[in-house]
Amino acid sequence: MNRTTTTWMDADRGTKRGVLALAGLLALAGTAGASPSGLNNTPTADICPTQTLVLQDWGDFGHGMESDNWVGFKYGLFKGAEIGADWKSSGAPALEPQYQAKYTVTPGGRWPQLGGGIANVSFNASKNGDAMPYLVLTEDVAGWFRAHAGYGFQDHNMGAFAGLDHTFDLLGRDLMLCGDFTQANDGHDGLFAPGFKLNLGKRTGQPDAGTGADAVLKYFVLEAWTTFNTDGSQNSYTLKLDFGFSF
């Protein structure tokens, strides 16, 4: 879901102050691998709109596991291109950026959207893992849902991934239900992750859109998902907040 194209320069001074204050609180709160635009655990051929910056804060937690917090950003560099970086903001390892970049093309007609990128790039592969080049296809299936499929070429952990999503209207807001599957442990296991993404502000044109609390909420997207591992290990849960604006 990439409806984070609200123009920052068009916002009034009060709105800017409220957004920046909330963004500051997120950063102070402490809010894997660099996270390109995608579903839950997988990338898609989606990218940030040009000159749109998305700041992100998320945490992973679960029964019997130590919770992790991450902060990061992604940016629409130019048409079809996205860059980004993430930092782990709690626990070990110490703060080290992990970078990602992606480029997509949209041939049109019956051809799906094609994306190619690299994620989890760092200067310490022994601590953060190897970089993962990947290719991914995204296609809208008759307006019923969008389908995504790709392959990651990470050393010692190559594997396919796939996912589905569909966006609904929820009280004038966009709610995306989505799920993905990723091969893990060099194809011997898999990760299944159902979840959702919710634009907290109303869409432009809806009654009261852009006024009151919605003047701030329109910049935010809430994400949540659960990851089930087929190797029998403990499930994990992720809660993520995106703050996006164009300038």
C-alpha cells in the first residue's frame, strides 16, 4: 500500500507541528534486513512515489523471545526507483545501517510489473547476514486481488517468495489485507505471514478528510502481521508505523 503522497509543502503550520511532534515521539520510543516496499516479509514491485519519504518504526516480539525494535526510511528517488536504510535500535547487534535499493518497470498491457533490487546490504555480513538480490513480479488479477511472486538470491539461503493482497474501504480509509510465504533455510523451511495495512487518515474526497485529527493521521499507515515458521519455532509478531510525505 503506497498511498503516502500527501504534499508536505501544502500542509498548514499547525499540521506540520503536530506531525513532527508525533514523529519525534516515535523516534524517542526506539521507536530484518533493510525493508523495501512490500507485503509483510517479502518485497513486491511497489515503490515509494517519486520524492516521497517514508519514515518507519517497528518492533518484533513473541512468547519466549526478546523483542527487537527497528527504525528506518525509504525514499522514491526518481520514477521507478526506491532506496532505503534500516537500523536496529535495541539489543544486539549494535546500531549498524542496512541498505536497500529497488528499480521497477511497468510494461503495460498484459505484462506484470517487474521489480529488481537488493536488500540487507551492510558493511558487516558476518553480523547482519549476506545481501539479498531479488527479482519480483506484481500483477492485478481482474481487480479481485494483486498477486506477487519472486526469488531471492541470497548466498546460502536462496528461495522463492509469493504473496496476495486486496484493499478494502474501511470508514473512508484504505485497509489492505495481505499475506505472504517465503522459503527459508535454503529452501528447507518456510515463513507464512498474514497481516494488514491501514491508512489511518481518510482518503481525499471523503467527508472531513484533512481536517481535525485526520490532518495528522493522513500521513500515517499502521501495519501488523504474524510470522509462522514451518520448522516449529515460536511464532513472532510485528507492529509497524509508517510516516510518509512528499516534498
